[in-house]
Amino acid sequence: MTAIVFNCHYNGLSIIQELGRHNVEVFALDSVRSVGTYSRYAKYLICPDPLTSEGAFIDRMLELGRSFKNRPVLFPTNDHWAAAVSRHKQALSQYYLPCVADWATMELLIRKQRFYEWAEHKGYPVPRSWKHSQIDSLAKDTFPVAAKPEYRRISGDDPAAKELSQNLDQLRLTVLKNQTELNQFVALHTDLLEYFIFQEYVEGLSDCMFTVGVYANRQHEVLGLFSGRKVRGFPPDVGDCILGQAEEVPTSLKQVVKQMCRELEYHGIAEFEFKRDAVTGEFKLIEINPRSWSWVGITPACGVSLPRMAYLDLTGGQTVQYTESNVTTGTIKWVRILDDFLNCFYFNRRRGFPEWDMAPLQWWKTIRANRLVVAEFARDDLLPGLYSLYLTFKSLLCGLAHKLGLWK
């Protein structure tokens, strides 16, 4: 049998390696030559980017699908790839086994304001949120609030979507402490306000973010469940996971996740992101990522390989029994080791978080674990690591040249 993974950053690389190690034929599809496309466990195929060329991407997938004897499992690893597959799930299902939710569910989760309204109506623990048209009525005790894009990427055929996505990425979360800061944000970003929601801010940096990752079958029952916490993200306040660890979460959160999967009629891999308020200790559901997430590569080490469970369940190759990660907090960690070292040595302080700045020995102690999963490097798959080193040195040299005025 076969699997197709797209796009193929470290998220996709981990799925490629996990399936390839279990003798699954894997194709790495991407619109650029990303790190996962260099894996020895996959064959790289270029394809259009569904962010701006959804129609061409689907045409490519339908054309490719005719060449397979058996239907491959599709693993999208980013929102716009997942959205494109979900929107055209019926047509693609003729040739593939898509590991995604149906479009009604996918659209609800990607468009955050609609999701928050749905979740609040159902009584789930989400922060209060407001549309840009409602912000004039915010009370003083509402602040601080966070301005965040309703979505950062969604598939389509608009050539301007790439620039819009880049602008929204730069404003992924802006904390506004009072009405004056809110007014300044509105004045500065008037042309983008329709894409924003304003949300009750949950206090704390990225190390207050907890993940409950699942695979839910076509009957919307959770078969695999992982729980963990970001130890460090970048940027430190709101960034993607750079160092994460397996960690136990309250049983009530797991129950919420399972119930939501049933009520949403969810199918596929998903990440439920909770944030524990640094002041009150209360957990709030920040968002649901309706696909695999950046550090899904930790799950095989925790005995709950969500990619493999999804593959086996969809292909019918093996009966999948419910499995939950059950490891001592902090004994298994996942790290993008090149980025984490540079962040702790230099970039965290530059971003205004000197408390996350540390010497090399101190840094090394923070990543030690009984088992450390390194995103970039694997003994049985060397080329992605070498490519990661090349990208890191290239970025550092470009940064140095820019600082010295040698390159703009």
C-alpha cells in the first residue's frame, strides 16, 4: 500500500519516516523542495500550491490518482492543503483514502470565529471573542485582548492569497493591553481588519500551551490520543513548538476532546491546543488544528503513533484498538535542535525574552530526556539533516550579510 504526504516540512518529514520505517511506499508532494522531500523513505513529486492554485492542485491529484492500483492514504500537514483535500474529498475518494474531515467540519474549524461561536454555544471552555465590528463595545475589564487572524491560510485560486497569508503570519497574535492600543492597531491595520478576531487574552507564554493530539476514525471515535506541552516555542510568546515534551493533562480535557470529535463528526488526525492561564491555572481551548501538527513526530516514541494508526485504520490492514500515551512527564521530548540552540543562545533575547536566553550547557540540560526525538536528524535518514544544516548556515550567513550591509 501507499501513502502521500504534503506539504513536507518537519511535520511531513516525521510522517514520511514513520510510515517508511513500516514499509509503506510514500510519496512526498510539495510545491517547493522542502526538507521532507529529501527523505530516503519517499519519492518527491512537485505539485501546485493549493494556497493560490487549488484547481490545478486537484487536477494534478486526480491525474496522479489514476496511476495507482490501490488507493493511497492522503496526509495533508498544513491548513490550506487539508482544506483543498477536504473541499474536494468526494472526487478524490475515487482514487484515494483522504485522512481529513468532511468540508463542513473543516470549514468550521479553519474559520475561527465561527468555531468559537459554536464552541461557546455548546459550553466548551474557549476564550470570549469578538468580530472587528464588535470591538467598539468592549468594556474596560475585557482587556487585555489578543488580535489574531481568523485564519492564516486557506486554499483557493487567488494569486494575492500568498501575500495576504504572509501579512497575517506577521500578525499572528498581537496582545492589546488597553483601548488606546486597540485603537492604534485598528488605525494601523484598517485594510486587514475583516480577517481578524479579537479574543480574551489567556495569560502566559508558549510554555503554557498544551496539546491533545488524536486520530479519530470514520465513526468519529478517538482511537489514539497523545498529550504533551510546549516547553519552548518561537517566538517565545506565541510561536510554534521548538521543544516539546510528553506530559499528562487533566482527564477532563481528554473527555472534552473525545466529546468534541463526536459532536463535530471529526475524522482524521487533529491537534487540540489548550492554554493554561499563568495566573488562574484555568485551561482554555485556543484552537483545533484539523490535520497533523508540527511535532506529531513525538507520538511514535510515546507508543501512540497517530500516522500509523490512521494508515492502518483507513486501509483496513489491521484492527486498531484505542491507545493513549501514558509516559512520565518529561521523559520523552521532541526538538528542532538547530533552531532551539540558536534561539536560546541569541534570538530569544533579541525578541525581548532574556529569561529564555541560556548558555550551551544550561540549554543542553533542558533538552535531556530518557528519549529525545530530534526533528532534523535520524541515523537511518541522513539527507534531511544535512539539508537542515545547509538551510541553517545559509540563513545565518544571509542575516550576517544583511547586518553588515552587504546584502539587502
